[in-house]
Amino acid sequence: MRWAISGGAGFLGLHLARRLVADGHDVRTLDLAPLDDAELERSVEELRGDVRDPGAAARLVDGADVLVHAAAALPIQASRGSIRSVNVEGAAVTLAAALEADVTRTVLISSTAVYGIPKHHPLREDAPLVGVGHYGESKIEAERVARRAGRRGLEVVILRPKTFIGPERLGVFEILFDWIREGRRIPILGDGSNRYQLLAVEDLVEATVSAGTADVAGETFNVGATEFGTVRSDLEGLIAHAGSGSRLRPVPAKPAEVALRGLELARLSPLAEWHYRTAHR
């Protein structure tokens, strides 16, 4: 099979491309950034371009059996306008190209951010979609784009993964990894007994491959971990694995809530609303 991956140089895109190549598939990727993996560059067809460019999108999906639309702008990297432009307009352009090219199946990588701050657990796929900030709102709109394409005849499967981690994961995690490598104290809210679900990127890759091939067209799936621990246990395990001298430093939750609320009111951080409400819960 020929697989096309938008956002192929991203964290998920790289891991997915490696898995598909190992399974013997033909893989084509599209990204603004280079793959930065010499072995993978020799094994896939790499395109450089923007998912909002109809020409680039058409080249990506030409002759493809499955499209995985994983390209996205994240809140830590982009403004509100850029987030919407990449996540919504990019999805519209790329899925329109897939429809025109008669791609058999499209997998849209969405996010559990579409649920907002959950009022209950576990979350089901039919829970209300309220979004978390500009990113969550953009993912809701991207899902609407995908469903409209589905009504026009494109086989679409939507995946909503939890925060996923694994080798080469950077972004906001880079700060944590740097601190642990340097042996610094790691602040945690309260005693760290709150549970937080992190998804292994290998599991998300497996779910994506299944979504691209199984008889599940038109379905939407949450993708999470079956087993997960507390924030404290996860961080202590990471520190031990790194052989670091870092220690956890509990921070009273209430002052943190007040400080984050101040950031939200001052609009100093695009993530303040998310951080404040998460800390509050």
C-alpha cells in the first residue's frame, strides 16, 4: 500500500513513517521541515511544502491508498490565527485533495482537547465538544471538515489521542527533560498523587495503522493508555531512568491557581486558561 503522511517530519509522522516502511509499505511525506533522519530519507518520498497549498496537497495524495493527516500547529508554537489557518484550512485543502485523488481512506489526527476540561471520566466519544482554547476549537472545526468530506464520499476515521510521548518527544517536554538532565528540582502541584494519562507514541502508531486499514470508516475513536499512574510516580520513574539527582518539589496548589489565574486575566500566556483550570481540578 502507499501511505501519505502530512506532518511527516513531526513527532508522530516520523514514528509512523518508520513503522510503515518496516512493514513494507510505500510512504510519501509532506512537511515544511526536513525529516532530519538520513535512513528514513532514503526509504520514503519526502515532499517539502505547506498543507494549505493545494498543489502540495495534490502531490502528497497522488496515487495514495491511505492519507494520515497529522499536520498541525500547536499553541506553544503559533498564534490563534496561525493555529486556525493550519489546523482548519490545512485540513480542508488536504482532504479535498484526497477526495479528488480517490484516496481510499483518510485518518484525521485530532485530539482529546476537543472535550475541553472534562467534568467526568472516563470520556466517551459522544461527549460534548467544547474545546480547550484556540487549539481545541481548531480541532473541533477540523473534525467538522472531515465529516463534510465523509458526506461527499471520502472514507474518514478520526482519532483523538491523549498527550503522547516517546523517543524524540520535545516541545514542552524538552524543559522537563533538560531540568532532569541537569539534576534540578522538579516542581509539582500538591503531592503529585493526581493521575495523568500519557499515551506511548508506539500505541498511537498502532491505532493509526489500524484506523487506516480496518473496516471502521466514519468512526471516531479516543486513543489512550490502558494503564497509567500518578504524576509523582511517572516523574520519579523518569528521574530514576535518567540516573538523575533531581528531586520533586511539591508546590501548594492554591497559590499556583492564583498565579495562573492572574496570567489568564493578563493574557500573558496562550496556555493560561488551560493551565489554570487544570490546576483547579
